[in-house]
Amino acid sequence: MSDSFDVIVIGSGPGGYVCAIRAAQLGMTVACVEKRATLGGTCLNVGCIPSKALLQSSEAFAEAGHLKDHGVIVGDVKLDLDRMQDRKGEVVTANTKGVEYLFSKNKVTWLKGAGCITAPGTVEVAGKSYSARNIVIATGSESVPLAGVAVDEDRIVTSTGALELEDVPGHLVVIGGGVIGLELGSVWRRLGSKVTVVEYLDRILPGMDGEIAKNFQRTLAKQGFVFKLSSKVTGAVADKYGVTLTVEPAKGGAAEEIKADVVLLAIGRRAFTGELGLAEAGVATDARGRVVTGKHFETNVPGIYAIGDVIAGPMLAHKAEDEGVALAEILAGQAGHVNYGVIPGIVYTWPEVAAVGQTEEELKAAGVAYNVGKFPFTANGRARAMGMTEGFVKILADKTTDKLLGAHIIGPDAGTLIAEVATAMEFGASAEDVARICHAHPTLSEAVKEAALAVAGRALHI
């Protein structure tokens, strides 16, 4: 095996492995450093993929209890959590093995071990030095800790531990009302847990459109979620019986205790850059520990680049993938590009929540005049046939030009539906453009068309 490469990527998550594969496709010699026993990083191993596997399985379990509404009688529905966890493992293995195959196919060398930048152009892995013309930092992120809440991945868990629970908790308390907490809370709520969400802010899903977030909270409450907003956790004591949390009003006040079987700490994630030797190599980081980069992902040290969760921007796998491709193409002398204005965000609960572009709050703050078009799934024929009429589509367009500025969906398959608007926005389309596209009937996507029609006040089915 060669000790010298055109590109060494540190980290094999979605950003890292995609960057490595694309660079190899473009004719460069590439190595990817990964300390896990399997490729794929947090996303494939203990994040996106296993959580979606459990979300799908728990959704099937919950739906089975309502099949009688469709005239399907199945008798008592029973949970086999061991099998559900085994299936999750099978899905993870298939994905990580898939990345390993792609590395082999594209002649990407896997350097096994933790990587450290010992000098510009030099990476040390498992005691051996390798040289590269270009080094890409793609080490992802880790769960943010909280003072007074000591994670043991048994009683007090991060998302990693929440994916591995051997029993359904009687009471799961989720600290944090963001995407990760609500997704994993949904898994265990469907399987029988009482779920309480403690959130410091006065709303869930900070950064999402406010109207969507309020609607989503009401929906989750109907599913059995209990919310304690504007509240902070100041302490947690775990024993073999469970966890006692101390919770206070965010603005101060009398404390109360909450008893839980399991506590999920999900207050956010932070860049994972420890032990990379960044300070020694002279690589600049910001106040939040993220690697500082320019418009072409370059750091302040020539030949060292960074992508994904370790740099500014939304911590999303698809954002990291796009950056990985763009950087590989830039290194090959091409014009790599990422349009950060059209990166969709999705919450994979049921109903799903999806967004792309700007929120109403952002447009108001920027002083942008806009029109709103909304269409409820209760008026969509396919949604009625599916028995899934929760939610609506909201489209925001410039008041003067009709250019699409954002879209926000809560409802069935919102994560798939948002792609249409993202595509339209990428090409600078207007709401009128989407409204004039012929959408197949009966499909959920007709709700997107109708919301686009509603921007001009001419929706047909409401």
C-alpha cells in the first residue's frame, strides 16, 4: 500500500466517504481514515440509518393496531423488540458494507485507525505517517453534553444509547425539543413509553417555521407526548431504578422533580475535532469549535480543507455529501458548488415535517414582502384514501416576482414531497411554475400544486 496520496479524507461519514469516492472517480489517488470497525460514520452506524430503521419498524407496529379501519383484522399485535433491534442491525450492516464495496470499486484505500494531522500534508494513522497533497477534515459531530446530567448510555443516554435500549421504558424523558429528540421519542412512544419532552425554549423545533412547529406540537400531544417548554434541567441522579431529574423554569423559579426510567439527552450536536492536531497544525477554529473555512472549503492552512458537521451550516448528512462532491470537483480543477439556500430539512416522525428555504419569521425579519399559499391534506384525495389527512403544505413566494422563497410541509411523506419544491427553487422557479406543472391524480404531490395555486388565491379544491 502506498504511503502517499493525492487526497486523504479523515472521517468516513456521508461527507467523507462521498468526497473520497468522487475524488477517486476524478482520477485522484485517495485514502480515507476511519477509526470505527465499520465505515459510514455516525450517520450509518449510530445515527440516520438505525434511527430510520426503528422509526419505520415502530411506525409499522403502531399502524398494525389501526388496520381494522381498513377492514383488516389481525388480532392482538405484539412487540418483539429483540427482532426489531436485530432488523435495525441488519439495515446498518447492509449500508456500511455497501460503502466498503464502493471503496473497493473506486480504489479508495481505507486507513484504519484515528487520524491526526502532524503537519501540513501529513496524517498519522495507527502510528504510521502518510502524505497527501490535500487533506480533508470530515470528522462529523458528537452529542452536546449538559452540566449536571452525566451520560452513562444506560439510564441517561444520548441518541446512541437510545437506539440500543433492550426494554421499552415506562417513562422516557427527552431533554431537548429538536429533531433527534422528537424522532427517538416517537419511536419509544409508539412502542409504549410515556414520553415527556423538556425544552429550554418556548417552542419545539427552533429554526423551523413557527406555524408548522405549533401544528406539529399539537399533533405530537395527540399522540401522547407531554411537553414542558421554557424549562431547564439542572440535575439528574441515576440509580438502578431510574433517574430523578431536577427541572426549573428557564427564567428562574421553583424547581420540581421528574422521575424517569430513561433520560435521552438531545440538546444538539457539536463539531468533533478532538485529537486531530488542529491547533498544532495551525488550523483555525471558531468559538463553537468548528473549523473555519472559505468559500471553497479551504482552511487557513494551504492544502487542508473541511466539510460537513465540522464547519458552519446545518448538520445534515445531505449537506455534507454535497460539500464532499463539490470539494472533490474543486480539487480536480472543476467548479464545485453548493446552494445553501435550498438544503431541505426533515423530521422523520409521522406525520413527517419538511422544509426548504426561508421561514415566515426569517422573511419578516429581513423585511421581504411575500405571499403565502396553503393547502390541507384533508382536501387531498390520496391522503383521504390513505387515512392520513394530518397537516398541510405551505409555500412562500416573493410578493413582487412570485419567486419561490420557501416551502414547509407537515403531513404524509413530507420528506419526499419537499424535493419538488427544492428542485424548483434550484432553478429559480416561481409559484406559478409549480402550479402549472401537471401533477398525477390521485397523489399527495397534488397538495404541493394546490399550495402553489393558493399563493395567487386560486386553489381549486378548497
